[in-house]
Amino acid sequence: MQCTKRWGIAILSVAVILAVGYAAAYWYGNRPGSAVVVVMSPELKDGFLVISVVATNTGRVPLVYHGWPTFADLQVKTDREWSNVPQQYVSMRSTFDVLLPGGSLRYGFKVPQHVTHVRVGCPFETAGIRTWIFAQLRKAGWKRCYQLWMPMSGVFPDGTGEDVEFWSPETKVN
């Protein structure tokens, strides 16, 4: 009788720990995303102005970006009006990656020389614990673990998957 009672308490304790862990993972992925986008160091090269952009995840959830051609919106100002310009990347990252909390992503654009100001918008998708674990495995270079992880990953919640966009402030480049 005493042994049965201990097993019951042990099973109940494990169930409570798993439920609390799942709830914590679920709530982790439902936080809002946050990022800062900064335009840095304009340089003149080959008749174009080359701007560097840094996006930093300042929130607590991973941000997923989907690379070219939809990774950034570039707007330029000439004299008085703003216009969207086609993306002419100087450098490109992979077409899909995860920006972990505290992480930064740097890339560059070519813009016409006569531009006076620029703004860059970066669209992301918020993610949760499943994406965080996936990114940690990739970052550590554990390809075998990653292959094992994919079939099991559906067990973990992954947040809201909300589309969010963060813009740099208007930056004078000329």
C-alpha cells in the first residue's frame, strides 16, 4: 500500500512538472517581438552609396527572417519625396535564419548616389521555444542532433508566429 502511494505521488509530480514546463514554453513564445534597426556607415563605391544596416533583437523571443527578396524594405528620399527602391544587396544572408534574443544581423545595400536619406524596414516572424532550440542546435553545429530534433519538434509549442516589422529611423546619408 505504501509503495503504491509513493508511485502515485511520483507520477502526479512528474505530470505537474511537465504541465508547468509546457505552459512556460507556451507563454514564452507568446511574448511580443522587439528589434532595433540602425543604418550605419554610408560609403561611396562604384557610383553607388553603400549603406550598412544592423538589426538587433532586443526582445525575449526569437525572430525568424525569410531572406531575399522579402527580408527588408528600403525607402530613399531625394530632395523632398520618399520612394521605395528595389533591393540591391551588397551582402546577403541565407534565405532563412533565426535572430535569437540579443543577436544581431548585419547586411548592406546599394542606393543611388543622389539619395539624401534612407529608412530600412525589416519584417520578421515571432517564434517560441521550438525555434529557440532549433537555432541553438544549428549554432552549436550539431547536425546529427538537429536531424533527430525535427521529428520530435512538433511536441513543443512555438509561439504565435506573428508577423512584425521594425524600421530604422530616417537617416541622413548625403
